[in-house]
Amino acid sequence: MSHISNSGFRIWPASRVNFPWHRSEQFLCFLPLTPTTKSLAHRCLQSILLEKLPLEGTFGLTARSPSHLSPSQAFRSEIADLHELFPVSEYPYPGDNESLSFSDAAAMGKFREFIITSPNMEEIYEPFVFEAEEVKVRADGRFGVIDPFQWPQLYSQRFEFAVCIQRKDVFYANEVKWAAWQHLHPDDITKVPGQPHLHQLKHGRYDRLCELVNQVVETVTHWIQVERGGRPHRIAHALRKLRNALQQLNSPMLRRDIVALYAEVQRGYLSISAFFSYLRDAYPIMRNPDFYPAHVNRRWMGAFTTDPVVCERLYLAGVPVWFIRLKSQIPRNIKIKRRVALTHPEHIVRINYYDERAHMHPFPPLCLPIKACDDRINQVLQGYEATSLEGVMQLQELPAQGAPGYGGNKRYKVQGRHADKTFSTRTTWYVVANEYTPHVPSLWSNALETVLLNHQRQEDIRKSKNQPAFRPTDLVSHGHRFPDPCSLVTMDDPERMTRMIVNWLQVRNRRISDVNQNPFVSQPTGQHWRDLLDGKIMDNLPQSQNKKQDKKRKDREKGRERFGRDVITIPQSGSFWEENDTITWQGTVLRPIDLANEHHWVKMIVWEAAELNFRFELLALDHVMAQSLWARDPEGRKREVSAVFPGHGGLTRQGQFLPDTEKDVGLSSRHPSAASEAWEKLRVLISVWEGASQYPPIACKTLADLSAAASPVARAYIEAFHYQTGRAPIVPFAFPFP
């Protein structure tokens, strides 16, 4: 049975025996049972059982897409259209080593008025997601071009595991699983002696299917008994249906039923295999999308999508993905490697059985044409235009870069594994996610969460043994030399956010100029920074009998002491932005009153605040962890710390270090060689720390390999910083290039 889901995905049928699967909490299934689907299923089963098989000569028929142009003419026409829409003069070919984002095109094709791009595939498949095509079993027992086991379909969150369905690949030709794609031939079915209408599948074919099913039986059994500790799962129900179909296939029956059941066993095997591929390979990355894209698995089916967030998610997980857009929604800075003609499903059987002599009719339709998919596409794609991908995301009410927006009501949404949760208090263990915060590489967010989890487990063990709680050494200050970057942009009030950003820019130069004086001096806390940048630090709080209020008064006095002369640069009103029309930052003149609407400039200011924090905290931590080296050659050791970051001119580069390209970003660069070089320098730096573990040299050619190699180094840095300060460090962001 098949229908069009609310999300537009064509749900594949379970033609005869394996119909339908139930949806469970942990396994995405085919179709929920309803009175309508039950009735339709009953009629379909009756029709399949009563109908005879067609003549042998119909096996293997395919149907080509109708066209008034020859294949060569159609190819030239499609390529010419793409070159006219995206001329090479305006959209030059990127370099071979240049990395692509999910919005870029490793391949680009045109279908009707739509532009289809893929960031990780070299072919653009013809999309069958617009037609209201009748769903019915074809001559080979499969479902034609809308069969997700044969051709990519539109992505559906409900059936997300379908992107991991394995393709037919000659790589598997000598394996047992090759039987999952083999077609039946006329000589694979023999007549039953004395029964003119009954036939049976040859033992050789049946034995190969048995081996196929035995594979998934072992996989499912081991998973339930060992990995799930014997807890039941609905996948066992799917396995039982698959085994029942196989058992029935060994009995004499109509030839038509043999074709249907044979294809059903193949679909059942591919479904269960896709579930485990999704569970073990794709889902861990999809749940926590990586900053670095994984190697694309070209043996997965993949999916089409109109959603930029879905496209990025699949791209980072290494799933083949095709992004459907209108011309107006293509960013002007898109990178296009190939302009290609569409790949058509020449190998898919699309013709029905029919034999006039035997009066054999085609398989009955399982679902009449429905236009829900087409309507959904139009609703998503029409009605807006944008010149950038970020604009498209905002118009679709989707947060940029896949990060949730700030929810208000003093609730913080964060990046990383807990992106679906909100937090009531700000902590440096998580990076706030909103429209003003740049993306943090998952390499860092994963490392932060891993170290936090380990710390919480250790605290639980101490508590169970009545041991004292962890206390940091405090050799490195718990405070911040520079403001927590996320605290600059987590207010609901745009005026207050602007005031804090502009006041930070006022004290910025002074905080940078004496950054090398003494890294062990106590630094202002997060509350001190909020009081300073909000213009409240000079307000004297009255003495009070209330202990909480008196503590707050003393804390503000301590803040004024730690900031020293910095407090005089803040206007008494705390509203510098009302008294000045412009302010200069990194050589750029900004209008403070416009900052709330200038997301890109705010993102760069936040990026710089994070970068300054990270550089200073690394310097301070290195003073503690490599004391002997600093005592022996302080200038040489300082140069080694500065060398971790690209450019010249010291650790802070006199406050002028905005990168021009990805190669200038350093640790968070999307350029593999540049990022690899920076991480190798950091690895060498911390390898001489007291008690440090030794890690293999980092020399990676891909971002995926870099993520695996650099993660232990990131965790080691975070653990060392937490041990000294009791908090998580500020980690660097990816630079928000326009």
C-alpha cells in the first residue's frame, strides 16, 4: 500500500504479505492501519491472489521517459539552459581543493522551472516528486519510479531511514545480498506437475533468498539480545513478516503471486538493512550534525528535499541529497562544479502486465493519484525570493545554519546534541544558538559535552562514596578577560543588546592592549561584564540587611576594582549609542543604531569576542601547564602559543585579525589543510604540558578525517582548562563569511 504522506514523501507499498508495518517509537514504519487502508489492503490481496501471471515475455520490460527530443538533443538543451541561467563568467568553476557547503553544487541540473543541486553527488536524478502518479505493482513486482527501493524520493522525517536504502551496486555482485536486486527470469519459475495454473520458484533462487533473510535474522537477533539487553522492539515484527513471506514463497502458487512475493522479500530485506544502516551510521550524525561533512556513501539511496536545514543535515551525515529550488533562491555566491543533464531511470520497469490471449489484467492500483506532494512543493517553493541562502532560511522561518533561534522568556537554546532543549541559565558548557551567534564546529560542542558528562559521572561517584566535591586549582582565573560572546546577544531587548555591544567596543582596545601583562590576575566574572556593558557598574547599591542584596553590592564593588580604568570609558548613562552616530571597529565604521538589524556585523563581533577569549585562555593555561618552558624562554614560548593562530603580529594581532579567506581562520577553518595545520600546532603545544597524553600527528586531507583526529586534542584542552578553573573554556566559532 502506498500513499502520499503529509510531508510529501511517497510511502512505498508492502504489496502482499508484508502489509502494513506499524509505526513505533523507535522504528519508522510503512503506514499506520486505518479502516480505509485495511479495506484497500483486503481488496488488493484479493486481486493479487485471483489474478494470473502475465506471459513470460513481459519480464524485464522498461519504459523510457517520453520526450519529443532525442537523448542527445535533450542533453544539449539542458546544458545550454544551465549555462544561460548560470554563465561561467558570473559563476566560475571553484578550485579542486575548494570545499563546498550544502548549498553549493557538486552537480547542478534543471527540471522544468526548478534548479536541482547536489553538494555531494555528481549526478542529478530526475525527480518524480511532482506527479500524482498512480501507485501500483508493475511487471516486475516493484513499483516503478516512485519506488524508494529503486529511485530517490522526497525526504520525509517520518521515514528518515529510507535515505539509507542500499542501491544496486556491482560491488555486491559476489555477495549474498546481491539477491536483493536480482530480477526474476522466466526460467526461474517452473510448473507444478498435474497443476496447470500453479507454479513454483526454483530451489536455487529460493536458497539465495534464504541466505539473504538469514543475514538479517542474525543481525536483528544480536541487536535485540545483546545491544538492547533483550528488550523487545518492533523490528522483530517486521522480521516475522519477512520470514512469513519467504516461507509462503516456497509453496506452489500462481505465477503472479511468485513475482509479488519475490519482490516483497527483497523489499523486506532492504528495509531492515536500511534501518540498521541508519541506526548505526547516519542517525548518530543526524542527531548531532557535524561541522565537517562526512564522506558521502554513494551506495545509499539518498533523497530530494526543498528544506535547506534538511539538506545541510543530510550533507553533513554523508547521505546523497538533491536540493530543489527556484532560480531566485540560488545564492549569488554559489559554487558550481558541474552543470549536468538529468539522469533518467532507464533501468526501472514501468509497464504493466497484460496478455490479450489469456485475458490477464495488470495489477490493480493500490493508491489513486494524489497531488499532496505537488501541493506541498508549491507551498514551500513559491511566494518568496532571496539573494542569499540565509535570506531563504529566514523567509522559510528556519534558523540559519541549522541552529534554533533564541526562544525568549529567558530560555536559551543551544547548539550541539541538545539543540532541541532550552536552558534557563547561561553556561559556557553550551554555545547559545540564535540569529546573532555564529556556528560552532561540532568538534568543539561534542568535546564540551563529553567532558561535562565525564565530570558529572565522576561527581556522582564522589557523592556515592561520601567524598568531597571537585574543586579547581584556581591557578587560572575563573573569570573572563573578555566578555562571554554569547552574553552579548541573548537579550530580548534590541536596544539593550546594542548598548552592550557598543560599550564592549568602547573598552575593547584597552582590554587587548595589556593582554600580556599577567595572565594570573583575577578576571571579571560574567556578572561583572554584564554590569559594565549595561552601564550599571558605577551605580552604588545601598547597604542592606538582606544578605543577598549585600552580597550583590560587594560583588559590584569587586567588579569596579577588577576593571580598573576601563570603567571610565563607559558613559554614565550607559547609552553610548544614543550619544554617538558612529563607532569604528576593525577599520569599519558602524552605525550603532542599526546594529540590531545588521546580523552579519554582529556575528563578526561575536566571533571576535570568542576568538579573543580563546586565545587569552590558551595563553593563561599554557603558563600553568608549561611553567618550566616559560621560565626558561618566555618569549619563545609566547611565539609558540601565537603560532597556533594564522597571521603575524602577536597573539591578538593588535586587534586586526579578521580573516579574508577560510585559510586564514585557523582551527575552525572549513579548509582541510589550513585547519589541519593549526590543529597540529595546537597538538604540539599541549603535548609538552604536565601529564599530557600523546596524540598522533595531525595531517588530514578531508574535514571528516580532521574531526576524528582533532577531537582528542580538543577534549584534552577542555579537561585541562576545567581542572584549573572549574568552568568550560570559551571555544572558537566558525567565521561567518558573507
